Amino acid sequence: MPTDARRQRGALGERIAAEHLERRGFAIVDRNYRTRYGELDVVAANEQALVFCEVKTRVAGGASGPAGPLDAIGPRKQRRLRQLAGAWLSAKPDRPHRRDVRFDAIGVTLTPSGDLVALEHLEGAFE
């Protein structure tokens, strides 16, 4: 699959995830924050928590990658996301300060034409 199509699918999944978070009462604080460690997909906040959200998008029936979108967030990816979160917190002194900080994961499954099949939101996916 061309890289451009993959990026477009990923961007669509991130937009769907951000809209989901907003419907649940979160404000989107940052998106696609890049460091030397990689990229944070979505940073969101509500009254209680600052949430670093990893979004994984898959096409239903696709043959490549793990079975489900959230299966792609293993221990190595979790370590990288913790590094990214630390870098983001250091770089953003004017950020929202909340009692809780957590890592969520959102899996988005799309049809080949880009329609939403399923969205799975796992709060506190890892520490």
C-alpha cells in the first residue's frame, strides 16, 4: 500500500478518535506532537485527567499487521509513548495541569472505502 494512502488512513483514524474524545467531554490539547522519539497522536484533557492517546487504525479484513488495531501497542511502543509524554510535559509548561495523567488507546477499524466499522477506546491502556 502506498505510504500516502497509509498516512491518509491514519489521519482519518486520528480525526475520528479526536471527535470521539470531544463527544466524551475532552478538549483536544495537542495533535501529532513530534520529538526525536516519535509522535504523540492526541493529547486531550477533561476536568480530571490529562490523557496521552495512541490511535491505531486498521482496514477491516486487511491482511497485514496484528489482528486488531490495539494489538499493535506492545511493551516497546508503550516505552516510547512514555518518553514522548515526558518530552511533551517538559516542553509545554503552559499545558493544562490535572490530578491524573493516563495513557489511553483508541483502535479505529475502517472499511476499505474509509467508513467507520468499529471504535474501541481503552482507558488507562498502560501505565
